[in-house]
Amino acid sequence: MKLTLIAIGSRGDVQPIVALGRGLLEAGYAVRMVTLESFEAMVRGQGLEFFAVEGDAQALTNEMMLAGMKGNGLNLFSMYRGIMRTFGAITQSYQKSFAADALRDSDAILSQLPGGFYGYDLAEALGVPYVALSVIPQEVTGAYPLSLLPVQFSLGPWYNRLTYSIGQQLAWHPFRNSINAFRQQLGLTPASFWWGNMRRMKHERVPVIQGFSAHVIPVQPDWGDHVHTTGYWTLDESGWEPSEALLNFLEAGEPPVFIGFGSMPVPDPGATTRLILEALQRSGRRGILHAGWAQLGKTDLPENVFLLDYAPYGWLFPRMAAIIHHGGSGTTGFALRSGVPSMVVPFTADQPFWGRRTFELGVGHSAIPFAKLTPENLVAAMKLMTTNMEMRRQALELRDAMADEKGIPRAVGIVQQVVG
């Protein structure tokens, strides 16, 4: 049986789906991964069939983010216009990719794209099962507002549910014309003008598999039993070996503070690097500075700071004194599983949600948005996370609570029940 998995986005969006694909491959399925060209090496490295969608994850992220940045801040209206322009330019590429004859041998479609975009339509045309995959909470609930809202506050269940409807509209309309053209190409009737396939999928109780921990995001009774929370999906990188320079740095002193913003660009990498170095100098802490897509650290660094290109977070984070990151869902998952206090410096999308959740769980400092980051508040955050014993205890307790979760095997079992 051949399964087609779809994931589009940054590394944090794609890598968990690749990890799940590897688990399905080991369970005996033939697995094809449909994703951006820049992830071909990762996909093929796990033994999965690769099918390319045109586009570069880093270039797309930079275009959307930097379109909205004014100075150090993020203008959400400008960013949404950037999203509209960006996706307006690539929807034709998406439509062409998903209509390819090479995908017609799929026996089931599993997709991380919101609202079932393209994947649900293809599954309908082929008459095969469809499974929604998610690494962030997107299912409607009255417990909290949509995780993708940049401002996280609640006015009660009615408001919380309303935010999901608003989010669905904002997600659907940039793709509406392309998806309906795609449906016409497949011989299907147009999707709903207002809701696309989203309400139809809810009515059909399309299976949803969520790749995060119920200890982090509790299961909500209003989700329904077709929504499954399995635990995180992590890629096995046991073959990776740290460089001698990294090992020497870690062994040369007390555990350092990790600081990195992953796939987030910044308008002035030099100024951001100087801010971080000043905070580390004032705090007297050693640091690991992750260059990331922001290209931090392109300057002479002091001996107490190590410039990191890449290391698996599952290996690195437990060796840190504190973790300061951008709040991507994947990075947050690694931070919460490390047993080390962490803090989110959110830029956009679901990052403020993960920052608030980290703080609510008692395992980290309250989030400091990138636009408000200063040497002073960064020093204070590092001091709290490295000296607060109660916070460190709770971080270890959360790590231990998640230790026995088997996210990939559980997800594979659900897929087996759905597709056979």
C-alpha cells in the first residue's frame, strides 16, 4: 500500500512528517513524501520516495516575514499582504504539482496542510482515505483561542471558537481560486465559497492525528474522538556525531545558554548578534549561538560563545543551562522534552501561543517578543532560568511525564486502523 504524505513549510513543519513517514515505512508501507525541493536530502536520507513541490522554504519564509518587519517590529497587516503575494505566486505551482499523474497511485493521502488544501481534494478524486496531520493545535475548542493568533488572550468560549472561524477564512481565501481550479481539473465540483472543505471535513469526522504531547496541550472534550493526540514525532538522528570543537566547548566550563531563532529572519543580523553578546557578557554566562536562517554570529565572537551551524536539538538541549528560541512548534517540543528551562522569543504565527504555554506550564520565563528584546530583559530572563530551582524542578517533571510517550508508533497504529 502506498501512502502519500504532504508537508509544506519550514524545517520544523516538515521534519516531524518525515519522521512519521519513516515510522510508516518501517511498518511496511510504501511512503512518498511531497514537499519543497529544499528538503530532498532529508527525505531521501530516511529512505522515503521524494516528490518535489517548487519553492524554497527559506526564501518563502524570508519574503513573508521581512515584508512585515518595520525596524525590529512586525506589522501584521503588512505581513498578511506579503503572505497573499507569496502564496498568490506559488498556488499555480502547487496546483501543477498535486495534479501530477505520478501521485495517482496513492492508496491514502496524509497531509499537514491546513483545511485539507489539495490533499483532501486529491483523495476525494482518487476515492482513497484522507488523514489530517498537525503539529500545532488547530481543532476548534472553547478552551483557548486559535494558536495562530499573534495576541493570545481569551474572552471566554464564544470568543475562542470565533477565532477559529476567522482563522479559517484568512487561510482559505488566498487559495480558493487555485483549489477550485484544481478540483475542476480533477472532475470535482467547487468547494464552498466561504469554507472550502473545512466544514465538510468536520461533518465527515475526518481523522486528525496531532504530533504533540497531551501533557503540553491537554485533550479537549469538544474535539471529538476522531482527533488523536499521540506525542511528538521526532526524527532518529542517532548517527549524527558532534564536532570535536563543539564537544571541547561543552566540556570547557559550566553548561551554556542556547540562543537561536531557527527559521526566522531578522532585519539586522549584526545588531541582533551584538544584543545577544552584550547580554551574555553582562550575565557572565557561556552561550551557544545558533546562526539559523537569521545568519547570526557573523563577527568575531568571544571565547565564551560558540557559533553553531547545526546539532540535533534532542542531543543538544539537555546539555544546556537554559534555552532561548523562537517558539516554532518543533523547537518548543524539543525544549519541553529536554528538562531544561526555556523561553520563547516569538516573531509570528503560533510562536506566541507556545511562549504562553511554556510559561503556563511553569517550565520557563514569560515570552519576550523579538521587537521588545533588549540586553536588560535578556539578562534577567537568563538569570531566572538558571537560578530558579522550582522552575528547573518542573521542567524535569514535564520531561519525565513525556518520557514514555511513543508518538510515532501511536500515530502509525491510528493510520493502520484508518487505511488498513
